[in-house]
Amino acid sequence: MKITCDFCYRRCSLDTGQVGFCSVRINDAATIRTLDRGSLVALSIDRVEKKPLYHFLPGTSTLSLAMFGCNLQCSFCQNYTISQSRYRSDSVRPPTKAGELVSLALRSGCPSISFTYSEPLVWQDYMIEVAIAAKEAGLKTIMVSNGTFSKESLDRLVPLIDAFNIDLKGDESFYQRICKGSAKPVIDSLYVLGRKAVHLEVTTMVTQGEH
């Protein structure tokens, strides 16, 4: 039986055993779940300006983490080895518990945890788990995203994320030609986030010959 994933704008309708465009969400016959939930492909401590966020906790460090996956296929992607399906490894790391990440952030003097590097939207169930634990410990939460939210994902995430950096890559033609996606859900999400009580910064990477 087909089940629809509501994690992003694509709303993939998946048959039993089928994996979504992101290569992360799978219909396991009972529900849609996230493959290898909690298995991190990146974990490091960065300056918050590297996210990049320049007006949220400036001068501090943030514990940055990622699981595998993305719902776009940008030809210029800098993190393609942890986001694109053809680079997915059969070697999976053991899952990292939310409490472990919170403890690491506190021990390292990081006032925030960042969900970044790949596309957190496609592993938002794990992000939510970590964000809840972080906020209970008094930490701030940051999401660096391509902004292709669904309405449901915005409703879930806005109460749990303190700061968003959204990557607005270009116009509709740019998204279709270069990212295999659409600009509309990004712009729609920016309008929604701009009216919420969250910190919002927008980034556009200038591409030679395109911008």
C-alpha cells in the first residue's frame, strides 16, 4: 500500500519497500521511517559564523551534526558525499543518542546544536528528538536547510528550532536546471518563517555565470 511522506514539499508517495527521492525515507509496509536513524555522517564543533549565521550567538561555537541525505540534487553541491544516493555507504555507524550529543555540547562549551551539512529536513524525526533534548538542557538549536519544507514539517519544527539559515539558491529556472527542484516551496517557507518568532538568515551562494 502506498504511503505519502510529509517531510518535505515533494510528498513522495511510496510503495512498500520503496525509498523516497532523498534516499532516506522508506515505506516498510507499516509506516514510513528514516533509514539508519541516528547514524551520523558528520559531527564537529564549528564557529557559528560557519553555518553561516552572523547575528545569532555571534562569536560562539556550535556542535554541528548531520545524517545522510538530501531532497535536491544540486550540481555544485559541496557536501555531495554525505547527501547524494550514489555515495551512500553500506557501512553504517551505530546510532548516536540525543543525550550523548547534548552532553558533548555542554562539555565543549557550545551554547547551541546545529543540524547542518546535508539536508536536515529528510531526517527531521531524529532532529526533533535531539532538539527536544537540547532545549531541555538549555541549549539553542540551529537548522541550516534548503528550505523546501512541507506545511507539516514547518508546524513540527518552528517550536523547536531557534535559528534558521535558509539557502535561497536562485530563481525557478535555476532550481529546475541545476538543483532538480523548485524555488516555490523555499520562497513560501521564507514568508512563513519571516512571520514566526524565530531568528532567520538567508544565504545565496553566487554561482559564476548564473547570478
